[in-house]
Amino acid sequence: MPWEFFLGNAAHRLIGYMYGVNHPQNRVFYNTRTLSEILAERGTGDPSRLLKHERNLRPDILDLSSRNLFEIKPWNDKGLQEGRQEAKTYLTALNRAVMVGSAFNAGADFQGEILIRFARGQYIWRLEWHTTEPGVVQYRWTRSQQRFASEAAAYEVGQWAELTEQEMQEYGGWVGQAVDEMVSRRERLATFSGAVGIVIEVMGNAATGFFSSVILGRMSTGAQQPPAQGGGQIIPFPTRPPPVAPPAQVPAAAGVSLPRR
């Protein structure tokens, strides 16, 4: 598959995964279930009230517990417009058919960032996302402006540059594979208060990203040291205020939306 798909898919999977990390007790759907199926969950609504074209729609994040909905889109004006329209379409359909509980709403205040570290001295990549308006989460990929010995050093400097097309072509598949492997393990992660950053290490030609059970034990006791072994670390990132608007120039990979399944 093209590198654009790998990076778009990786962004959707990581953002959805981190939403689950932040809301471990909630019943949440991630672009794998249709509106008809979601409304039938525990008698939430009447799928027969959906219009024909609405029945197979799949929201990116739909939290049945909090009744919040998010659409995940690239960090540009087109993404914002598409996310706004899709969130409105989904909410209209859901609230027409809802029978049990309160109405569904456009979600807010969901943001974060993830660092991806490569072996052999490449730049450190970053996936960043913010709820730019209720119901719309926008993301972008960037990289450190220089090479760093650690992801913590890169984060401390906080200087990020757009990825070149060559970089995305060369490493996009590795990143996509690392993300897919990590998310597929579906390990429960403890979280710090505030924003949390994940570091996924991409090793050689076989990308791997995983989180050792050691992390959970150390974090549950309040320790913040990374595990002695393993390809992934969790480090606390202080919450930063979101930008007021998406930048005019964004990486080419950020212009790819995850195809509906």
C-alpha cells in the first residue's frame, strides 16, 4: 500500500487508541461499527429511524458512555470542513434515532502527541492532534529539526519541521507497521494526569512498537522510569495550549483521510 495510507491509518489508530487509554471504562466505537449496530447496542436507539444512506456510516470515535462524537481529520482547512460536516451528519442521524439516555454531542478537549523514535540516528517523528472545534480532531505529522539522542531531549527543545516526501516514502511503511503492531496488542496503559506522550521505537527494517507490562507496574507505584527492556516508553508531556488555527502548510501525508471500512 502507498505510504500515504500507512501514515493516515497510523494517525487514526493512535488517536483512537489514546482516547481509549484516557477513557478506559467507557464503551467506545472506533470506525469499525455502523450507526445501525451502535444504536442497537443495549437498546440505545431505533436503527429503523435512520435514513438509508445513514445506516452504514461509521464515526471515527463514538463514546456511548459520555455520548460524545469525534471525527479525525488532517490538519488543514479541507479536513476541518469535512470533519465539521461529517460530525453534523452523524449527530443528526444518532439523535433522530436515540431512545435511551441523553442526546449525543460533539466532543471537546481531546488532544495529545506521540513521539516515534527510529534506530540508527534518524530524526524523531511526532504525531500531534487537537480538537480544533467541537466534534473535529485534527492531526499532523512532523519531525525534530535535528537529530537527538533521546525523545525527551527532542520534546524539551520543541522545534518541529515538516516531513519531506522522501522521508514519508522511506519510513511511512515502518511507522504504519509499528503502530499496527502496538495497537493490535491492545494493552491497557496507565496514564498521568494531563497529556501523555508515547514513544514507539522503530528498529531496523522490521518495525516494532510495544509496551511492556513492566510499565504498568512502575507507573502504578508512581515511578516514571522507563522499562529496562522493550521498544516503547511512556513519558509525561506537560499540556500545551493548542494552536489557534491549522497551519497553511502541512505535510503531504496529513492530507490523507483513512478510508471508510
